[in-house]
Amino acid sequence: MTTTTNKLRSVFLSAMLVMSVFAGTAAFAGTAAANYGSDAGTEVANGERYWQGQTLYVNNVQNDQGATADELKLEIVVDSSDNSEDGEFIKEFVTNGTGDVQFGTNNLDGKYRLQIAQSDTPIHTFSVASQDLSASFDDDSVDNKFDSSTSITIDSARAGYDMTVTADGLSSSELNEVLDADKKTEDGVAFNSFSRDSLDTDFVDQEAGNYTFNFEVNDTSATAEASINVTKGGDASSSFASSSALSQERGDIATFTVNLTNSKTANVSIGGDAVNWKANFTVADNDSDGQVTVDFNTYHTAGADDPTAFLEAQDEDNVYNWSNKNAEYNQGVFSGSNLGPGGIDNPIAAGASGSGTYEMTTGVGTDAQDVTQLVLSAGSVDNVKAWTHPSASNYPDDVSSLLEGVSEDDSTALNDIAVVQVEASGLYGNLTDKAQLNNTTLSSSGGNTWANGGSYYALNFTQTNAGANADGNSFNGSTAEEVYFDGANNTFYALINTDDSHGIEAGDDYMAEFKLHERSPLTKNTQTASTNFSVEERTLEFSNLNESDVLEVEAGETNITGETSIAAGSEFTVQVQSDQFVQTATATVDENGEFTAPFDFSDTEVGTELTVSASSNDASDEVDGQIVENVVEETTTESDNATETTTTETTTADSTEETTTDESSEETTEEPTETTTSSDGSIPGFGVSVALVALVAAALLALRRSN
């Protein structure tokens, strides 16, 4: 039997030798059966990368004659055609009876070629790299109730590897609850073809303690470990941030904050049987700051059967209605005497005797852990004021920027901005756009005319001095340049540019009236408030001109001043020019309508003639000026007993000085005494004796006064 077998084998090999006599390289027999499979390692493919520690195999290696070779000697050499190390011998081994070979890669790192040792005939080229692996928890500590989640960052240059994870103190079932792995093993869990860069973990309900996680790649020597401390979590709860009742006007936005402890979510309810309306919902702390702030638009409760229609969480947080997901919480909007599902037609009510008081509760789970109240009162239209703002190419970005530039004034210079402030409450859940201030009057049967709210409001500007039988100018708030709504302070501001855009002219007087129409669901009667303002010529002129209409400017540091109708806070340039220089300075208008521009003429000679000018839009002035040592101003002093004006004049001629003093007082009824002295020593019209008598009389009068 053995002889027959050997003969057959010889015939077969001879045939194969003939068939492959011209073959120059070794090849694999495609139909040959392989002894090694995936359980023996990884089969080598030409040009592939493998990882240090993997076991590799090749099946059905054929010799140079194309026959599957038993005990064919193979070798691994360096494959580097671009340097002298190419062909450097690494290791050798022989095939088994079916031409298969298996080898490890623990000592390999680089590019290699598998070839037949005797002929250097190449079989495969491949490379081996060392697999790196690192793991770390994103948080050092979590608890086992609320803050129980974190991630493990996994880093490796390799993708698609099988990995096993174990942790002392955690069974395979417990570890699987933490990691949600592909499968459990005897001691841990396993991940197949792992290519992610992180693993999510959740330690809820796990025992408190320190845990070290061990990560091992199944087919290489790559390992890593990561540790975390799990603490015992506290009880979950929620509460309202303010201990005081929340107050707001019906139709406005009420804002409240829920604090959360050991929980990402809390349940909240507003209302109850006492007000025949209730909303149940959930708030979610998505940004993990421990609180959720909610804006409650009381106007949008009209017709709403979903709390998210009138509730909005600020920042990254959310409000949810779980009515279709968890019947336990019974969430949604309920109304009527039995609080059945569904909303009401109008915004929830305000009023006295408890009709506008809404209980608010919050808690984690189904139990209420804190309670407060929302008290709604009726809104009102209270007042309208007129302000003025400097002309501007760009309008303020917000209310605070606007208020930095306004001054209360019922007179606005042409081309400046008239600002109308409306003080009214209960509007800001619906009034959010200037287009709603259009004074449109529509019937309630006109489709959605009243439902859109646009016709509930009007801000009308009407000229009041057009004259008899004349149609005055008029426009409304929808054409205002900007409208700023400040619901937190129950105020909005409308900006009207007094240039050509509204048909406004200098000398016009206007009434600005705000109206809340009786058809609004927020009021039974139309409410109005109004104010008046005027538009005047835009003027400016310099002050302190002398009798010759010349502006005297003091040498040194000084201010050039003037008066203007331009709005307080306005700025413009004042220019001073001589035949030797040009100086400019910025003038600022104060609330008294006066402007001041600072200059320094310390290096300018007294007597220098100037041209002083300024302009702001259509207002301008230009005057002649002169540098003087000092500007002389007449002063008047008043007291309780008298008013005294003193003027002193000194003249020098022919080396003789003459001084004349004129004084008056209400403290005596004596007639004034006038003394005149001539240059020749005599008194015209009197002799010497008369003069002596007069001198004696004067002396007696002085003595009498001293007594």
C-alpha cells in the first residue's frame, strides 16, 4: 500500500513539475485546503500592515516548481529597496505537510518580505507596527445616583481590534451594566472590531468605591488601565430659586427658576382646581449648572393644550411635555371644573379674591418637594413721555444703549431723534414688533385679523398746529425707525427721526398717543395715554461776543461756548482759524442747550485775529474772533440791604491823575456830596471863604456820621 501511494505521489509531483516548469515565482493553490483558520491567527495578505504580537499564517505555499511543498524553508527578510538593509535576514521556518506556516510578530517592527529561502522567491510583503493603547476617565469621580455618567477616552493608532475589559470589584454582569459591551466574558466584557475613541459609562446603582479598569487587546500585547472613584450619591430634589411669590401682569412674561439637586430633570405644575386651569411639564438641566430658568408667556396660554406653546427654557435647557411618553406624570394642559385635557380660549385670568393666583409646585418624581405662587394682576396703560436723542447714522443696539443717549425734553431740533416712551404693562407676551403699532381697525369677522393681535395696539402721531381747515401731518408707530421693547420694566420706546422721512417740518407740534383697543382679550375698555412734543429749527450760535460782534478768546487754556437747540449729548466740531494756524475741538451739548469746546492758546499772541466756526447738519455759525489777555465782564452784586454797582475809570494826561468815584447806598437819607477839584487849585464860582465854610460843614457831617 505504501509503495502504491508513493508511486502515485511521484506521478502527481512530476505532472506538477511539468506544468510549472516556466513559473518563476511561488504561488498559492487556490483550491487547496488550508489547515490554519482564523482561530490560528491572521492570514497574511500582500502589502498589509499587522501589529506586533499578532500571530500570522500562510497556507498552501508552493515551491518554485508550483508544488505545495512539505518542509519548504521560508524566511523573513527586511523589505527596504531604498537602503542597504534590504534583504537583511530576520528569521526562518519550514512549512508543514500541506505547505502551511504560522509565525509570531513579537520581535518584528518594520517592513518585511516573506520569501523562499533557497531562491529568494518572494511570497508576500507586509509590515509590522507596535500597537499603542491608552485609556482614561474624563472625570476623576462620579456618584451612584445623580452624577453617575462619564466617558472613557480610548486612544490607539489601530482600528478594528478586539478588546477585553475587566475591573476588580465588578462582576461581568455589573461591568456590562456600566459599559454596555458587545458581550460578556467570564471575568469581564468584550468589544469586537473596536474603532471608537471613547466609551460611555454609567455607574448608577453600583457600589461606592475605587475601581481600576484593565483593557487588553486580544491579539497583541497592548494594554491600558484607567481608575475612577465612585461615591455614594445623595437624594434627588428640586425647588424654586425664589422663596417669594412670583408677580406679573396678565399678558406679560413671568420668569422663574427651578434649582435641581442630584437630578437633571424636575417636574413642575402651574395652576389647579382653584383657577380651573393647570399645566404639568418637565424641565431639563442640559448645561449641568444645577438650575433651569423658564419664561412663562401668559398671553400664549390662549388656545394652548401643550405647555411648550407658552413655556421656554433659557440657554441650553429645555421644557418637555411627556404626556405621550409617561402616563405616570399626566403632563399637558388641563382646564374646566374637572380639569379635563385641553386649554382655554383666552389668556389665563388675573383678578382679586384668588382668581389670579396660581399655585406652582416642583419635585423630582411624582411628589411635590416645593411650592410657591404666581400672582397675575391686570395690565394697564399708564403714561407717555417725550425725550430727545442726538441725530445718529446708526441707532442704539438695545435699551440700555438708548437710555445712555436720551434726555427728557418735549422739544426736538429738526434732524434730531424724538423718542416716545410708553409706560404700559401686560403687553409684552404678544406685542413684540413695531408692525403691530399700525392703528389698523378691523372687524372681528375678518378672518385672523384680531387673532394676530396686530390691530389691538396703536401708536399715533398727529400734528396739532396745522391750522383751521387744514389736514395736519400724521403717521403711526409702525413707521418708527426703531422700537425697543423692555417688558421687564413695562416700557417700550419708539424712535422718530425728524428728518424728511415722516413729513416733519420745523415748527410742527405733535401729539403722540398710545392705545390698547377694547377688542384685546386683556381689557374690556379701550385704554389710552398721550404726550405732546414740538420740532424746532436746528440752530447754534456762539456766546460772549462784544459790542462789535467779535468773539473775545482768552489766551491760554480756555473754552469757546455757545447756545443750541440740538439735543443734549450731541457732539460737533468747532474750528478756530488764523493766518498762522487752524485748531479744532469737539463741542458737547449739555442739558441746558449750551455747548463747550476746550482750546489751548498759550502759544498764541494777544491780538491775533481769528475766524471761529461750527456746524451740525443744517445748523451753523461763523464769527470773527480775537485773542485777548482777559475777557472783561461786568459784575453785579446783590445783598439783603442794597445793590451796589461800581465802575472805576482811570485817565492819565499831562502828568496829572484825576479819579472820580460815584457811590450810592440805601442805608442813609443824606444828600450825596460832590467834590470837584480843578488843576489850578480853585473852585469855579466860589471864593476861598466859601470853600472853607464848605470844608467845615463836611467835617461836621463826617463827625455826626461817626457818632
